[in-house]
Amino acid sequence: MSDNDVSGTGSEATTGFSSGEELSLRGWDHAYSGKVRDLYVPAGESLATTPRILVVASDRVSAFDHVLEPGIPGKGALLTRLSLWWFDQLDVPNHLVPDDLRPEAIPEAVADRAMLVANLDMFPVECVVRAYLSGSGWLEYQESQSVCGIALPVGLRDGDKLPEPIYTPAWKAPFGEHDENITFERTVELVGLEVATKLRDLSLSIFTDAAAIAAQRGVILADTKFEFGADRETGVITLADEVLTSDSSRYWDAEAYAAGTTPATKMLSFDKQIVRNWLSTNWNKQGTPPVLPADIVAQTSARYRELIERMLGK
């Protein structure tokens, strides 16, 4: 999902990212950095074989496949908190290592922005579900009246609600390349029919449950992306990476939407749409992105925090 791009875990082990934050964590070795998260393994172990990974969320923010400067203060802790909350709400296997099975402790220095997770065999597919037309889906619709091979009604506008949620997967491109929206048939070629079908059905089911939870809090879950991997011991398809955060999802204020506010405007979204909007106006997507102004950073941070308050009631 190129417009909600976030880094995965196990599927990224073949490439590195130069702007990673290599912390000195006792008992852990830095193994890999993605656009937003940094991976650590128990000292002396390798990312390929270790059963446990420490995923540390940074304050870095990415948009249009670029990591931007500066980061969003407190973002890593906020998104980790939201992910942990969502994992607890969803009745689906996830990659968190249960407290009673933890052989390692999470270092205090990153305790508020780290998750200890099982090392999975990740599928090279971002499982995107859309209930509303926006982002890269809107761009594709304007060209073909469809998204990822799914025909949609004529005359839809940016931000319109779809007749029903649709599964619009994306291929996870190697680092340095753009993720690519693909058809369900292409996912079958990548992972086989049985797995492709399970990924689709799981994604739609999780999305439906999550959207209902968000609606109870006055929030619209417009779209999101999930990532899954296979448990290395059981083969069970397992929800991984972050889940339903402000970086991997579009959240809109339900009251503002009902009032007719354009969903693309920065005042409606509880996510990084503010950053995207500013970049779209101030950058031609060539070369190095400009530095984010202080007010854009502050507005983004405030929207992230407001979503936490709405969802968690705190």
C-alpha cells in the first residue's frame, strides 16, 4: 500500500536502511532497520534463525516511500501503544510473545515503544482493505474505474464510501522500489491459492471487527493494511507487524465526515495525511523531500494523540 507505507519484519531481512537508529541495548544486537522500525535479536543470534525479535518503533515518519525529517516526537511510543491495544481487541493469532513465555526482558530504555515478537515466515503481500475510496485507490479508480482489478460503481468521488469493504492487496517491493497494488490473482501466484484465500478472508474479517470498534468511538476506519506470516512451528497464519495504527490506516472523524467535510483535508484525518498533504503541495516527489515545518510536525503529533484518546478512552 504505497500511500500508507510501513516496514515489515521478517520479510525485510535481506536489505538495510541507512537511517536506522542503532541503540545500544544490553543483551540485544541490532539486526535491521526499516523506514520506521528497528529490529534487534538476542545477542549472538541471527535474524534468519532466532525465534524472537525485538521490534522497536522509532519516531521516524515516512510518506511516498521516503523517510522524512524531522520525526514526530513520541510517535514510536504512541503507535506501539495503539498496536498493543488492537492486538488485545482482535480474536486472531498474533506475533506477540506471551508474558509467560518470554525468555528475554524488553530493555527499559525502549519499553514504551518495543514489542517482543515471534520470528515468522512473512508473506510478501500487504493485505489492504478499503471501505472508502482514497489514496492510491482513488488514483487508480480515476484511471480504470477499478481498484486492484475490482470494478467499482461509476461516479465515485475521493472519500466516498464503497458499497462494501474490498480487499486490494499490494506486493511488498524490495527496499528502494515502490510497493505495487496487485490483483487477488497475482497474490495466488505469489503465495498459492489456499494462503491467498486465507489472507483475504482474514483481512476482511479483522477489518469488519475493527471498523465496528472504531465506529463506537466516533471514528471511521477508512482503510488499513495488515501483514501476516506463518508460524515457523505450526504453520498457522499469524497477524504481524503493527496493526491498525495511524501509520498503517486512515482514520476519519465520523461527525466531520457526516457533515460533508472533504476527507482529504488535514483537519479530518487521525493519521499522517497532514504530512502527505503538505508534501504534495511543497514537493514534486523528485530527489530529497523537504524538511517538515514545525507546525506540520505538531499537528501530526496532536492527531496521533487524539486518536489514542478516542480509541483507548484516555
